[in-house]
Amino acid sequence: MFLNTAQKLDILAASAKYDVSCSSSGSRRRGSPSGIGSAAVAGCCHSWSEDGRCISLLKILFSNVCIYDCAFCLNRRSNDIPRATFTVDEVAELTLEFYKRNYIEGLFLSSGIWRSPDDTMECLAKVAETLRFRHRFNGYIHLKAIPGADPNLIRRAGLAADRLSVNIELPTEKSLKLLAPDKTRQAILHPMRQIGEGIVENRAERKKFRKAPSFAPAGQSSQLVIGATPESDLQILHLTESLYNRFSLKRVYYSAYVPVNADSRLPALRQPPALREHRLYQADWLMRYYGFRAEEILTPSQPDLDEHFDPKTAWALRHPASFPVEIHSAGYETLLRVPGIGVTSAKRIIAARRYARLAVEDLQRIGVVLKRARFFITCGGRYGAEPKFNHSPERVRRELLTGSKRASDANQLRLFG
Ligand code: SF4
């Protein structure tokens, strides 16, 4: 059946909505007088998926035809759904037209495995090359790197795109075998390694030769489906940690499993595990910015994140001996371990205490979330909580729980009052 570009766009934008591994942060590509667009200011462009996640880019598949049959995927070979495939020029033209109309600031392009990994990767690379070198497009481009594709094609893609991503999809080889039998862990890790090494080499090369072409300057990312297989949060965090350490990933994205197929290999979930996804993002944040290791956040005896508390508060409640932390003498890393103190507020505390004695009340002005932090700090020897407060972990846990319940009741009242 013949489809025009608008009809293809309908199908291929809808097919892309379950891929969450896009974010335009990290790119420094600037505009130039002879080209159009600039990714430097952005970090974000403005577009949203149907389920409300920020996608900030024109997010489409090149093709939703796929020769693979992953159990959790709407586009799998065995599903009877409308199919479409763009041409390279159609994607380039759409991106430029949307860009000129100010709808988007960049492109996130993924694809089903159309014909073969090489054919698919070649089309994705050609789209980026057409935009970048023929049309001199300076906006953000994020391409999916296809496992099993020729390394030369992946290199070509990296020389034209800002970011590449390879989806790891599932946490273990066993789960891949069960739900994505056409994929192997090795085939996924291979391009990740190639991209990681390419980025490191390119950085060194550009230090020597400023005009050397850049390779994936906004780094690489990956995506994991959460809740389709039985792995614990600890297994997921261990995997994430090793991806960050081994392949210098910028981001790992977690996608709560959305049941779109009836398949006996999949769990019967009524709703995607959104809270679990949220807690994993919080734990991931702790590993990237707060110096936590996976084995500190969770342990074999406690392998899943607490649904009631964010991972840092849960850690603090399990380590009462590390508290209270004295605001006037604690080092930066110690301050970062206090629930309610973030990177910015820890830096502000260190700067402010050089010049003045801080009172508990001052901390709120600095940006500390006192309703959490007050149970874990002293300020000039004075406890953050009221003087006679019993700081046993059970009491603190109860107080934090009732505090968050009060806050959520107040929010409800505000919403419906
Ligand atoms: S490779 Fe698997 S996850 Fe990707 S589009 Fe094909 S069936 Fe879906």
C-alpha cells in the first residue's frame, strides 16, 4: 500500500514512543552562519510522548518493519500492525521542516531491524550525513546504533550524530534469550565498546588537532526495560554501574515495561511499574552525582528499592551510625549523604560556613529540604529536629512517613480545594 510522508509519520512516531533513551543534554554543537540550527543552547527541545514523558526531539523510527521478534515489543515481526518505512530524504526533509517551524530542535531516530542490521544502520547513518553534510544542519541528532551492524557504519553514524545509543534492553543474557531470542549480550556490548573507545580516542585527537571531526560528542546512552523479567533492582544497578564504568555511558534510561502484547513469557501486569522506574532513576542519580556504589544502595539481603523512601533516605535509615552529620564541620562527600541535601545545597553550605555560623533555619534558605534533613543533622551541636526528639531509626522512619503523607494530603486539598 502506498503511504505518503504524513501517513508514515503517524505510524512511525507512534511506534517510537516506547523508546525512552533520548535526551539532548550534553551537546555543544553551535550554529554557524552558513548552516541552520544549534544544539548548544538546548539540552531540550519541546515535544512530548503520549504518556507524558519528555522526548524533546522529533522522535521517530526509520522503519517499524522488524525481522526480530522481541516478546515485549509492539513492532515485533509476529504482530499484525500497520507498517511503514521512510526514505532517507523523507526523514531529512521532515526534520528540517519541523526545525524551521520551531517545533523541534533535533532528531531522535531509531528503527526496527529492517532487512538486516547493516541495511538499517546504513540508512540511519545516511540520514545523519544528509542532514549534517548536505543541509548543514547543526541541531541535535541522536541515532540508535544497531547491534550486529558493521563497525564502519557505526563509525559513520558517530561522525555525523551528537549521540549514539545501543539498547541493552534486558538485564541478563538469560532474559534476553527468553524475551529477545534474536539478540545476544555480546552483539549488544560490542558496538557499545566500539562507541566508548571511539569517544575516548576522539577526545584525545581533538586535543591535538582542534579541527579533527568529532565522534558522538554528546556521548552514548542505553535503555533497559524494567519489570518484564524477574531481576532485582540490585542486579539492575550492578549492570548500570558496570555500563558507566566500562563504556563511559552518559545515561542509562529505565523504561517501565508496558504490556502491549499478550505473550505467556511476559508477566501479567495491570500497570507499568512507574514507581520502580522512578526509584531506579533516583538510585542512578546517586551513583552518578553522589558517589554511591550499587552495593551501598542495595544489598543481597535487601535487593529491591524501598517504595516508601527515596534511595538516599532508605540508605540513611539503614546507617544510623553515620548520623547526625555536623553541618559546620562535615566534608562535601559527607554532606551529600544527608537526605534533603543535594549537590547545590552542599556546595552552598561549604561556601556560607566560611563566613558565618549557620542556624538550622538558614539551611532552608540555602536550599536544604529540612523536612527530611532535620533528622540527620546537627548545626553547631544543636539537633535539626526538636531537642527531645527520639532519633531511633523506627521513630525517624515513622516521622518521615507521616510527613510525606501530610504533604500528599495537603497537595490533594490544594488540587481539589
Ligand atoms: S529489534 Fe526487538 S525491540 Fe527492536 S524493533 Fe525489533 S522486535 Fe522491537
